[in-house]
Amino acid sequence: MSTPHVVVVMGVAGTGKTTIGPLLAERLGVPYAEGDDFHPQANIEKMSAGTPLTDEDRWPWLDAIGRWAHSRAGLGGVVSSSALKRSYRDRLRAEAPGAVFVHLTGSRELIEDRMRHREGHFMPTSLLDSQFATLQPLAADEAGVAVDVAGSPEEIADRATAALAELDSPAATA
């Protein structure tokens, strides 16, 4: 890669954004920022109570992530964000126009199983249906790749790294 990407690792809760993001950042040699750390406390309290966030709840969070991504332009970085709707990704791109997305994908059954076995996270499995209902996969005109979350974290990070490299290949830009 000539200029390091600013990568947004996206997907519904439980796809492994917090696990894959740091692994991907390590492989790319850039810093990682945990998207959940950008949430205002009110958002965390709402989600902890099992209440889905509204778009109005998300705008300040997305803007904060976008500012971080913008600060990494030309330097590279990886940040996690569910970025479930096109409008959310558009908001991130408004702050960081060169951002590319790695959409972690998988079956609902696999993701729910992973959510049930993780500890110390505020997002309950009861919100998974609303996450899938909200999800708008990357469109053809959005810079990014979809990566299946089956397998080990290392395998997933390897697939993501390879897919990002394909974005930079001459064949991909022809």
C-alpha cells in the first residue's frame, strides 16, 4: 500500500470488531482505536438497558470516530464502528473521505453464539435482531470489503488484510 488506509471495521454486534480491529492494525502497522470508547455515557447506559440507539444518539458518536479517522489521514489507522447504515458510513466519510470499510459478516446463529460467550460487554444479545434489521451492507460504490467471520481471529484478520491489499492492486482500480 502506498498510503496507509484509515480502516473502519464494521458489522453487527458480536462479529468481532474489537478482536479483529487490533489484529488488523497490527498487520498493517498502524494504531487501533476502539469505537465503543467514543460513545457518550448516555449511549452506553441506553444499550446496557437493552434499548436500541436512535440515529440522534449515534450522530455525536459517529462524528467523534470520524474526527479520529480524519486525524489519521495519510498515516493510517484502524477503528471499529458498527456503521450499520449507509447514512452512518456517509457521516464517517464526511469527516474522513478516504476511509475504507471492512465489513465483518456471518450468520446470525454464529454471531449470537459468540455474543453469549463473551464477557464484560454492554451489548445484550436481545439487541441482535435490531442490529440485523438496521444493517445495510456495503454498496458497490463504497470503498471496502466484506470478510466472513468464520474461523479463528487470526484467520479472519488474514482474510481482511488480503482483501484490503486487493483494493490497492492495479486490477482492482482498472
